[in-house]
Amino acid sequence: MTVAPLNPADIVQAKAVTIPDEVMTVWNFHIAKGFKQGKSRIVQDEIVLDIMSAMGSPRARVYTENWLDIEDVYRDAGWIVKYDKPGYCEDYPASFTFTKQKGDSNA
């Protein structure tokens, strides 16, 4: 066997490789644009539209390619990432919040 199975410790880096550079650029832009007081909040519908535009892709492809599934990639880069979506009988937009790690003087 020349290709070894993925090690659970390597899965985040393997996942990062599957996300196109254009998609990561959109995420990075939104994080930087909204960064205030140690955190950045991104509304899901806004990031979806910008990824669609950057990739020239329909909305369905953003979801089938898992281009919103970036939490672990950014956690591995040092962010605390939380995804919030409305529950039953709630009405607000789903969002991602990126918070710098405590003690991180880079942000």
C-alpha cells in the first residue's frame, strides 16, 4: 500500500487542502473586515453570496462542496469559532463568530 490512511490528527490539514483558495480568500476577507474588539461575526447568507460570486457557482454547490464547513480549519489556525443558527420558533440569521484566542497578541 503506497497511500496510507488518514490519521485523525492530520484530518484538519487534509480538509484545508480540499477548500479552494478563492473560498479561503472570501472567508479571510470577511473575518478581517468585521474584526472588532477581538472578534468577527459573519452572517451565513452574506458569505454564501460572496463565495458564489468568487467561484461562479450556484448556491447548492457551496453546500455540496462543504465550503461553509471551515470551523476546524480556523480553530487549527488559532481561532475560537462558533456557529449559531436559529432554533425552533426563532428568527435571526445564521452566523459564524471568530474570536481570537486569549493571550494571542497578534490580533
